[in-house]
Amino acid sequence: MKNRWLLNLILLLVVAGLVAFLYLRPKPGAETDTTYEVSNYKMAEFNAISIEFPTKAPVTFEKVGGYWQLTAPYKARADQASVQRILSVIAAKTEAKVNSSDLEKYGLQNPAIKLQLFRNKNDVEIFLFGTYNPVTDEQYVMHDKVIYLLPNSYSEAAATQVIEMVDKAPLKPTEKVAGFDFSRLEQWEESRLNLDLVDGQWKVSIAKAKPQQNELNEWLDFSWLQTQAKAVELYTPDRKTTYPSFEIKLRDGGKVHFDKIQESPELILARPDEGLLYHFPPDAGFTMLNPPINLDK
């Protein structure tokens, strides 16, 4: 019995030693693994972007007042996250790069995408996107005369449909809400509903309303400040057609006008000053136009 106990102890020590050896030993190739950084730039360095394609119009962005604006092929507020994804190529890392001057071999003589990031008019960083490696399905990208193999997500971000890179928020980040004039919407036309945010408190124009401040603050936050349309499209106002409409009052004294083009099966709001249509799901759309003012029955 004693011998068996000693044998088991010895086997346990051997197994423990083997596990420790496997865990602590240097990993094969660990000393030779190399990661290459495409650049050490910062996103904040750049204030303009140009994306050129062989067979379609270029797409350009410009940073204005700290926010990215789409400037071509048409002008619109840009979706900030979409622009960040385009810029993210500057932080790309890879384990593979190619030392070659044969640009044609990698599709870089006539690139699929030419991405230019501007600090100013004469200070630009250029990224060329070429063909794909048939083994890894990664893309050859050249920057500063060096060719890297990168995931195709970087070129996909740059090649996103332009309309998808338009901001889907109905309000600009700089537009600070001071109230709503819903008096020209059908459901509020008789009561002439207005809401005003005065010294941090909501005032409702309907006498029998019993507004709860927290409810209205949450409604403003989730239905207007955080909401995103499920889709946007370009819009040319028809001056011969009159739609139900409303206005959002701003702290600086300005107003933002919206036309209600359609309410069902989805809410479609037009913002004529920006030439855009916003599409919202019916439940979110209903809440946007019906604030919780708690009317007595």
C-alpha cells in the first residue's frame, strides 16, 4: 500500500512538472513575431478627407466646428462614426508587409480606392487600396511607399454608399432644444400645443395638462436627442404641397422646421433646410410627436 502511495505521488509530481514546463516554456516563434503599424498618426490631426474611385464620383468630407461634414457629391451633415471608421486605417496593424516596387502586381498602379487625409491643403497622407491576397483574403494597401496586408474592413468603410454616411439624427449636435411648437399637427391643432423649456422646467400651453418634468426630460432625450432614423434620403421640397408641420425652438432663438410627409406605416419627416427625409419606425415616430403631457380625460 505504501509503495502504491509513493508511486502515485511520483506520478503526480511528474505531471505537475510537465504542465509547468509546457506553460512556462517560450512559445515557438515568439521572439520572431512582428507587428507593423501602418502609421502613428492621430485622428485629430486631419480636417479633410477625399476618397477617389476609378468609375464613380469622389466623396469628400471637411471638419467644421469640430464636426465632420459631407461636402461632395452633395453637402450634408456626416455620420461621425462613419468618418471615424474611414480614418481608422491610420491605426491599423498587421503582421505582413511587402517590400516591392511592383505596384501593378498588387493592383496599386490603378488602385480601387485612393484615400487622402489632409492636415491642410499641402499636407496630405495617401493610402492606396489594391487587390486581395487569394490566400488570406486581405487587401494590399500602400502608404508611404510601403505595402501592407490589411483586412478589407478598411476599404469597405471608405466605399460605403454615400447616403449611408449622412447623419441620421434629425437635429445637429449644435442645436440645443428650447421647446416645441406642435400646433400645426392634426392631433394638436385644436389645442395649439406648445412646450417650452424655461430655466430647466417644462411649461405646457394646455391648461389641463399635468406634465411630469422627468417624463418630459426622458422624452426629449430618447425621442429627439438620441434617436436615429432607420434611413435617410435626399429631399427636394415641393413648394406646391402643404404638409402638416411643426417646429423645434432653439436656445439661440432659431427654429428648425419639419414637414410630416407620412405617419403610417412609418413616420417620414422632411427637413427642408437640409434637403433630407428621415424615416422612423411607427412606434418611435408616434412617441416623437406625442409628448407625455398627461392630459385629464
